[in-house]
Amino acid sequence: RQCSMAERTLFITTITGTLADHAPRPANLLSVHDWSDRIDGLDIRLFSAGLLASAKSAHWQRSLTVSLLAELALWDPDVCTAGASRTLAELIEPSSWLSEIATARGWSPDEDPKSAPALRRGIRQHFESAPRVHSAWLALAGCREALDYRVWNAQVMTLFPLLERHRRSLLKAYGAMHLFKIPWKTTFGQIERVEDLELNHIADQLDRHNSRGLRDICEFVCWLRDLRNDLAHLSLIPAVRLLHPSFSSRLGQYQSADDF
């Protein structure tokens, strides 16, 4: 007892499962540490980013992959490790490989995720001060809506800022060419400033010029508009749309509208 912590011999053991229900009480030199809710979203994002440090994909795809892994894994780094080897399309539609994780752990869709046994078995934990259910169990139980919401949340965090950069870039590039008509009437009112045009307005205005030279950019803007509409209406962007071969390679290419 007279020795400092650094001078002592420490014996550390992890208690999990049913043993955790009968953990000893702290006494004398015995300390008991509860590790529930000790990991947060930043921890798991940093872990995911480390797994993808050598990835050769585009920057926006790597950022989206990190967000998807973090949203699906929550507190479980094993999900990050399993998902890091998956394609972006598989992360957007993760039910199959997540169900494999749940099956390998012996989980059943018939279990009550709010029960004490579910807590001991890792199906549910407190994460960022709220009770959360493991994504693998959601996949196994066919809880598609809850799983889709996690995918949508990851897409919003990564793609909404990117879509806004494209909107500003388009206004800067084609506004300088005087291609936008202001004021512009919409079903929700009249827009008085070019800066307030949304992607759907930009697509409509470029389309009205009926120019072959603008056809390519108009199709690209329509694709951006569809991505935004999915997210704005609380729907995840399907992999087949997001990874469209004619447009996805251009998603990370934009003229900055806020830097000199």
C-alpha cells in the first residue's frame, strides 16, 4: 500500500457476460471500472480512418466509408474491421454481412434487445449516453428502417457539405456567364438572388437554354439534385445511384467558391 501506482505489480482482468452481473465490490486495493459508454463516435471514427489510411479511393469515398463504418459500428471496432474490407456499395446496403456477424456470435432475432441478457451478450449498450442496439442484430432481425437511418445519417454528414460546395461552384461559374435568370418563380415563391438558387433551380435554368454544350453539365446537375432530394426527404441514396459511373468520379471535383 505504501508503493505508488507506478511501483506496484498490477493484475488486471476483464469480466464480461454473466460474470459482470456478479462483479466484486471495490475494496482495499481492488478497483472495479465500468467500461460501459466509454467509447464515443470520435473514437470509432479515428479507428475507422486508421483502417483506411492506405485506401486508394477518392477522398469523398474514403470520408463516406469512415462515416458509414462509424455509424454502423457504434461502439464495436470489430464491425469496423469487418466493414473496412467491404466495397462502398456493401456498406450502403450492409444487411448481408452484418447478419453474418450476428449469426457468428450466436445471436437470435427472437431475443429481446432490451433485456438484461441482451446487454450482457453485446446486443445492446449505452453509447454516447443513450441505449443503442447493435447494427448486426438489427440486420439479423430485419429492422431495415433503423439500419437505413444509420446509413442515411452517415451520408448526410459526408455528402450534404459536398453538394453545397457544388451548388456554390455552379453559381460562381455559370453566374459569371449570365446564364441564370433572376427573379425566378417557383411553386414556393419567387427567388430574388442568384445565391439562393438551389440545385433543382440550377438544373431547370441550364436546361431551358437547350444547348448541346450545356447538356453534359445539366445531366450532372440533375444527378446532384437527385442525391440532395433523397437526403432531404430522409431517404438514403441507393448505391446504384450514388456510384453511377458517369457522375460519381466527378463528385469530388468542384471549383471552390469560398477560397481564393
